[in-house]
Amino acid sequence: MRLQDPFGWIDEESRGRERAGLVRTLRPRTAVADLLDLAGNDYLGLTRSPEVITAAATAASRWGAGSTGSRLVTGSTELHAELEQALAGFCGFEAALVLSSGYAANLAALTALTARGSLIVSDAGNHASIVDGCRLSRAETAVVPHLDTKAVRHTLSAHPGRRALVVTDSVFSVDGDAAPLAALDEVCHEWGAALLVDDAHGLGVLGEGGRGGLNAARIAGRQGVVATVTLSKSLGSQGGAVLGPAGVIAHLVNTARTFIFDTGLAPAATGAALAALRVLQGAPELADRVRTVAETLHRLLTARGLTAVRPDAAVVSVRAPSPRSAVEWATACRTAGLGVGCFRPPSVPDGVSRLRLTARADLTDQQIAWAVDTVARTAPVGALAPVS
Ligand SMILES: Cc1ncc(COP(=O)(O)O)c(C=O)c1O
């Protein structure tokens, strides 16, 4: 008797992806950049900053290459405590808790602040880590249409007195559009719900001197408001954090499984994030510059007939006619020397494929013009608006 291959279904699925133009492949970077990078999330260009690199090396030589254990055992160093204090102070919260990634931070906040029987109201465009946190929480999750504050109010009003939490990205990673945070805060206040905001794409870009999307909306530190951030985008490092009232942070220390059962963030990443934060504090104009670069990219791309969403922060998203043409477009850009992101289903909630360009504070005007020309020159038929 021939035994069935237990992984035979993988080939079947893989052929399906091939047919749909949805195959994903890894492309290891070389150490010396051979592309102009508009694909990464290094918005302020700090991952290569000498101060940040030196801080990472110093932290590793002082504290070791790894953190040696979970934060509650041996994985908390004085550096973690310093970073938590600095992050909380900068973003306008009472306290902060550093975790090993932004993904882990979202899982921690969502699972620790809800329970079976709670209600989570989640924007349809939220990041995958929020979606997974909702699933893991065992709470009931109501997914509301993208940016629809009325739907949030309607959902909360249907469950008066229930423990509820509204969760949203501050800036959505696919289209780079911003959530109506002040309005959401008002609705949450009205219905006694907590508000959790993932500020992964807001920190370093929005608010006064890059203090983030919650600072821009004037809701940082408000009662009932909690934020998560990643240290891997504007801060050029790795890791994540939850920011909020001291009581909430203490609750997470005691109950959040992705904090308790996870090895603490490595000292090098912790030191690098702290140094990046100090660089940003000393150069608040970096946040203005990255927004200006994003606006310029958008203006020049649309002037060339491409359909791009007006950016609220650093992400500029350009529509592609199909998943396959998006991949071919991104490949053509890469061949010309430009790295751009390519978002296809299932990473896009509406099924529309896009090229995703990220603005960086350290791009020159010449680089911006060349990048736009490269994207426009390589655009597939169907990406350009018909000439009227
Ligand atoms: C909106 C958002 N939240 C969370 C994350 C996860 O952060 P990290 O990469 O630090 O795990 C990302 C990263 O891609 C993100 O874009």
C-alpha cells in the first residue's frame, strides 16, 4: 500500500498560488546597498545612523548579545528600564513596557485588556497582528468598516455596560491613511470603552517632533487610552512597546503572555532604540521632513497619471491593476535600481494589489524625482489614468 504524503496538500496550495500570481519569495539583501530603498520602514534613516549603531554595539558589549531570559526572570536590564521611561515620556504616557516586537506588543495589549465576554471593535483595515490579537483574546470581535466612526458608535451602543475595547492602527500600513483618533476617543469616552491605538507608523512621523499619532490627535495620556508602537520603523531598531497608565502596564507585566513567556528584547536592540529616540529628540525636524517627502512623492506620482492615496504619514500606496502586474512592476523597478514594496492579497483587506513606497527623511530631492520617474516609466498598462 502506498502511503499518502502528509504534506501533499502543500504542493496543491503552492500550485494555486502560482496560478493566482501570489507566490512570495525571500530576497536576501547584500550588505552594500545596490538599490535606492523605498520599500523598508526606516522612515528617519536611523538604522544606519552612527550614533544608533554605536549604541547597539556598546549595549551588546556591556550587557551581552542576548538578554538571557524572559523580562521577569533575567531579561530586564537597566537599559530596558531607561528605554521604557524615555518612550513613555516622549510619547506622553505614564508608563511603557518593552516587548520583543510590535507584533508581541499588540498581542499583549489585546489579550491582557480583554477577556471572554468582552467586546472588541476593530477597524477592517487593521494590521495582521491586531487581527491575531483579537483571535487570541477569546473576546467577541466586531469588525467595522474602515475609518467608520459611526459604525464604532453603533456597535458600542448595542452593548451598553459590556467591557469593550476599540482598536485601530493610527496610520494604516497598506494605504498610509490615518484613523480619526480624536473622534474615536470621544466615542469611547461616551460609551466607557477603552481605546487601543497601534502607532507603528505614527511614531517618529506624526505629532510634535515625531511624538506620534496620539500626540497629533491630542489623546496621548488620556484616561482609557493605550498605545502600542514598534521600535523597528522610525527608531531603526527592533522590538515593540505598550504605552499607557501605570496600572495598565503593571497589569500587563502580570498577565500578558507574550511578555511573560518571551525572552526579553536583546540589549543591542534596546540600546539602539534608545539612541534613535535621543537622535529624534535632538532633531525634531526629521518628522517634518519625512512627511514632506511623502507628500512630494504623492504629488509627483499622481502628476504622472498614477493612482496614489494621499499620504497621512510616510507610506505612499500606488494602485496596481492585478497581483501579477504588481509583482512585475516591482521587479521592473528593482531591475532599474529602485526597491519598492509590493502588497497583494492576502495582505490587502480589499483585494487590490499595490506598490508601496515609503518616504524617508534622508532622501534627496534628486532621489525622489528619479524614484518617481522609475515607477512611472515601468508602470503596467492599466496603472496609468487614461489621458482625457
Ligand atoms: C501597523 C503595524 N503594527 C504592528 C507591526 C508589527 O511590528 P513588528 O514588526 O515590530 O513586530 C507592524 C509591522 O509591520 C505594523 O505595520
